[in-house]
Amino acid sequence: MIVIDCESSGLHPESYPIEIAWLDVYTGEHDSFLIQPAPTWTYWDLDAERRVHKISRELLTSSGVPVQTAALRLNERLMGLTVYSDAVDRDRQWVSKLFIEAGVEQRFTLGDLHAWLSDHLPDDLDNLICDQEAPHRALADCIAIADIIKQIIPRS
């Protein structure tokens, strides 16, 4: 079971992914990286930077990986898998934007964590995640989700 989370430059239609993380719930294997904005990615929500993710555009430029590197890195480990997101519509949008910009075919799919957990935890996942009080960063959010999954569905 692998979970994925994306942070973005905002929620505007011109927003783009700025950080992606994935985490194997039961083994702890993970990856997390910042993404350098592509030249055409210019929209920036200062309010999201200040209040939500606290990642500056300058940090992305200096410490992020290029979009093609990000796409290839995700494909290398996640190829052929379904990875789960608690905000699948948004995360699918960001991941798709990354792969389109990189000119790389996405070789994994994103699944809806809520649907996957529906037999075990109807309608309460968002409240449990909010109760974790994790910083709004991609890997921290994956860890919070994984902690909840492990409480609900212990590894057999």
C-alpha cells in the first residue's frame, strides 16, 4: 500500500506541483522532493506559501529537481502500481501536469484512498488526518495518512 501527496503553488487553474512524496505504508520506504518550476509555470500564490506549505519559489529554484527528473524518478519506483491519495482529484491534476510538462508517459495510476478505505472507515478519514496536526508538507502528510491506515488495517 503506497500513499502519495502533492503540494502545489496554489489552487488556481494555472498552479503546478512544487513537492511530491510517496510512502509505502508498511515498509516505510519513501521518496520526497521539491520540483523546480518549469519556465511556463509562473503562477505563485503568496498566501499558500505563507499559510500552507511555507515553501518559497526561491527554494524550489535552488533545491528542486527538474520536472523531467521528477517524472522519471516517480516512474522508476511506482511503475505499474496504483498509489493512493486522500485528495485524488487534486493530486491527479498535479501529477498529470508534471508528466505533461516533462514529456514523459506516466506509468502508474492514482487511486482514491477514500474509496479504498470505504469498507473500513466511512467518511471519517479527513477528520482523522486533520487530528494528526502534521505540517502541510508532502512527506509529513503521507506519514499522517500511513499512521491512520496502520491503525485501521494492521499489516497481516
